Amino acid sequence: MSGSKPPMGPQGPSIDWSELRPRRPEDFGALYAAPPPWDIGRPQRAFVELARAGEVKGRVLDVGCGTGEHALMAAGLGLEAVGIDVVPAAIAIAQRKAADRGLSARFLVANALELTSLNERFDTVLDCGLFHIFKDDDRLRFVDSLRAVVPAGGRYYMLCFSDLQPGDSGPRRIAKSEIIASFDNGWHIDAIDPAKIDITTSADGVLAWRASITRT
């Protein structure tokens, strides 16, 4: 994807997410001057389905939360919810949303690769669009970081770009085999199902995997 031009969307050039990394907040911060493509103003349907099925429970972490829709969804269910992101502008928007909606979700500027700094444990972790931006070494660090804050029996739910998505613009595509290999120590893969990630620059969204993974 390096060297390719970002495709055009109805709001101008789409973002070449392949170059963005969560340890570089400067890469993301400017994007929140206007809503970026992944900021759809509501929870992703694939996670709403989980909530309706009662799978979002206990203490909830929305990791790489952006403007916080999934933490707010959990708070709306009466759950204790925390959202983290490295972008202060995104966290500020999430905090305003929580105040406007009268919800008690907490939002913190924090690095997903250093979750132990939170000094908290979580029964459910929701990840929409974070895992697929990591380079291989950071992917391993992220799984280690998760392992430290999710107790046995806790669940991690991931939405990531699928390798079935045509073209090469947007984030790095993820194959099922990569998910399985990343969570081969201390985790059980419950399911990896086809799904979609809704974005503002395409009415059809993008093809994704929704992975359900339990800490053993």
C-alpha cells in the first residue's frame, strides 16, 4: 500500500491508514479536526449485536476508543466502561459525548501497548479498528498488554479489516491465520466471523472479521 494514493470519498481524500501507528498520536490528532472515516457517530453494528446478545458484560474496556461510541454503548447498558486512546482530541470529544448523554463512561489518554499503566482489570475488551494498524512487533506487544489486564474467562472482541476486502487502500488486511497465531498463548479463539466495518466514505462499509477470543 506504500506509495499508493488514497481513494477519494465524498468528503475528500480518504485516509491511508496503513501509515498510522498508535504510538504516534500526531498521526491521528489532526484527523479529528473533522470526523475521520471510522468515526460514524454510533456503535458498529457488529458490536451492537454482541451487546444485544448479552456478550458485553462486567467491566468493559474500549481500546483505541476514538470518540468513544463503544464505551458509551456499554455505559448505556449500566456497565462500568473505560475508553482509552492516544489522541487527546478524540478523548475530549468522547468526554463531551458522555456529559451530553448523561453517561458515566470514563475516557483516558493512554497507550494500548501499555495497558498495565491503567492498574485495572476488564471482563470485556472491545477493539474496533486498532489491531489491524499494528506492525508485527507491536501486535505481539499489544497481545501481551491485553493478557495483563484481562483475567481468565474475560473476553476480547475485535473488528479488523479482512484480507477478503478488495483493493489495497486503507489499513493492512488481516487473515484469520494471523489472528489465530497472535492469540496462540493464553487465549482461546471462540469464533472468527465475517462482518463489516461501517465508515463514512462508503455506504457499503468494508469487509472485516469479528473475532471473539477468551482469556484462558
